[in-house]
Amino acid sequence: MMYINATGCYIPEQRIPNEYYTRITGLTDEWIVQRTGIKTRSRAREDENFNTMSVEAVRNALPELTYDIHGVDLIIASTYSPFDTVGTAAHVVQHEFGIEGAKAFTMSSACSSFVNALEVVECFFAAGKSRRALILGGDKNSAYANEDDPKSGHLWGDAAVAYFISNERVTETDYEVLEISTEGLGCLGKGPEGIQLRPRNGGISMPEGRDVFFQACTIMPRNARILLENSGYTFDDMNYFIGHQANMRILKNIAQNMNFPDEKILSNIEELGNTGSASCALVFVQNKAKFRAGDLVCISVFGGGYSSGACLIRI
């Protein structure tokens, strides 16, 4: 069993409007909105990075946490844009909050990194090696974005989330994680060539956007359906769907194919852009006030590599 005890986030204050990219690439606001749904994107300051954003996300979550943070015995950071590959966000958070004795490491599986981390926590719980975990997720995409790239330079936003997870219910308001599934899809379509982040060779890019669009529209609803069926539910039982915030057209395509009302598709891409590993987890945090006891919320992501992950949460 897995329960989400507290959640927090950090979203940089700065917003970059589409007109900024008009000056750089010639892409108009109308063109970007029509093809992506993005109007602005969040931008971290120069002195901010995934480490600092993770610390702030944890601070944001602490008022909800009903137990001592020093009881956390596992810290996993999930990102593809680490500030430091040695002194990682997991270790920085451990140091900042004095969480002695906890296991701490960072992992990456592109935009599905957060859900992958959730499944890793599930495995640690099942093996009896952890009882209370902290997942950090997010990216400073602007550190790697190539703004001159007309294909994808305008997509990226920055943000971080923090989730406290336990292997048993702590309070009646905990969210229950019913099912998790992740999958490496490197053999699918364009695979590792679909989305790239090569720091010394152009930064983050999406050279195969058409293939990414097709695969995401297929894989995300497929994974949602599998999780629901495994738990004895159908799409009719699902209250909210949170798909990876890569492109609003993908989300609308999924909603249409699932015959799911637009108001049940939760999103933040219009304001924040594609926040990478934070993405769906961030949308969940931002919409907690909407959720009611018994609601079923499905998160489904698709990322570079290719990779995918999905989880079903009962409020």
C-alpha cells in the first residue's frame, strides 16, 4: 500500500510570453497557441536550479505533513536537468532539513521520471527497506533550452514538486495510490531520437515532434485504461485525468478519444509550458482543492527515450 501524505511545489514567478519567441524565431503568438496551447511559460532566475527549487517545494509541503520530516528514510530526486550530478537535489534536501540516515539518490527517465520514482518507492516499501519516502520532481528546462530552435525552443517551463509518501495510512485525508505502471519504450517509433538533451550539442530538442505527438496520443490513454481495468474501474469511473503537459492538442485528442469532458482534463500548460518531470505531479498539487473524497484521479505521462508511466490515485 502507498499513501500520499503531503505535497508541495515551487513555481518561479517569471512568465515568458509568446511574443518573446516572435522576436527570436518569428513564430507568432497565434501560431504557438494554436499548435501547443501555450501562452506563457515559467522561467527560473539565474540563481535558481533544480536543487534550490526542490528545497522550496519541500518547504511548501511541510505545513501539510503530520509527522516529523526526520522520519523520512528514503529521498529520491527525479529530473533530467540536474544542477549538480554529484551533490544532487536529494542530498541537498537531506542536508537542508537534517534528514540523517535516509537513502538518497537521483534518477531520470525523461518526463516520466516522477512516476518512475513513485514506482521505485513502491518497490522499496514492498522489500521492507523503507516506510516513509520523499520524492522530488522537476526541471529547470531553461538551463538547456535552445531558444533559437523553432521546433521546440518555445515549449519549456521550470518548476519543482515534493511528495511525502508512506507505506501505511497516516491520516484520513491521505491520498491512496491504487496502482502504478511504468514502461521503457525505446523500441517504439523514433525511440531515443524523438526527444534529446545533449548538453554540449544544442541542448534540449524535439526533432521528431510528429512521432512524439502520435505516440503520446496512443500511449497515455492506453496506460490509463490498463490501470483502471486492473483496479476494476472504467473511464466512466474516473473523475479527473492528468496527462503530461507537453501539448494541449495531445490532451484534447485524448479527451476526444476517451469521450471524456474537457473540464475533467486538468492542465497548466497554458501558463507554465512543459515543466518536464514536474508536469503532471504539479497539476495534481495545483488542483487539490477540486478533489472530493472517493474521487479517482489518473496521471499518465509520456517522455523521451521513449518512456511512459501512469498511476491511479483515490482521494
